[in-house]
Amino acid sequence: MTSLAEETNVISSTDPDDCAALVLETVPLVMRTVRAEMRGSRAPDLSVPQFRALNFLYRHPGASLSDVADHVGTTLPSMSKLVEKLVARGLVTRQDDPGDRRRVTLALTQTGQAELQAARQAAQARLAQRLAALSPEQRAVVMEAMRTLREVFSPK
């Protein structure tokens, strides 16, 4: 357990190892809150794995069944059943890849996009309530830090 003095030194440090330690400590806390807000905003008849699959397809249209299964952390047969339910609900489309007949690509339908967007907007509103407790200066620092992290961690 670190003392307040040690933590203050780490926070004010510019050492890359200290920075990495703080990212490793902070990002999971933020992501836990973001995930909870997103789950709390999803349609009640949408399971968490289905919701995660929709989120992945939003960011990766045309992804394969294997890509989604890897992201959600499930087997291919389980993901196939999950996607079949999303297709039946009109949230996802399945198409054979013209370049590889063994590959199926997945994408959100307009209905799937709308359902996901509604959940994202509700979660964003609740996160904004939490961030409203910060001063405008603190929010500016958070925004700059998020832009910097996005730049550092975006795929090249």
C-alpha cells in the first residue's frame, strides 16, 4: 500500500514507469464505471455479451464471427448462437465475404445502431453528471489527457 506522500510523488512525476503505473491503476477504474453505465443503459432484453458484441461491431463493421468471439471472450459456437439472436432481432446482418466464402462478415443494422446509440447517449449523460463535479479547469485537463491517450494508444 502506498502512502499519500508516495502517491503524490508518483502523480507529479514525469517518469514513464510512474506514468504507466498510474495508467494501469486508473484506466480499469474508469472502464469499470463506463461499462456499468453502458450496461445500465442497454435494453433490458439485451444480454451483456450481446451488448458487447454490438459495441464491437459498431467500432469494427465487417468483423468476422471469430473477431467478435475473441473480443467477447466466448467460443465460436456460442458466438454463432448469440449473433443468430441479434440477426433475428434485426440488430445485426450476416453476409458471406465475397473474397472468402468460408468467412462471414457482420455489421450493425440501422436498428442496431439506434439501440446502441440510445444506450451510449444515456451512459454519456450519467458520466457527464459525475464529471460536472470537477471544475472547468479540471475537465480541461481530463479532456487533454484523454486526447493524448487516444493518440498514444490508437492503432497506427
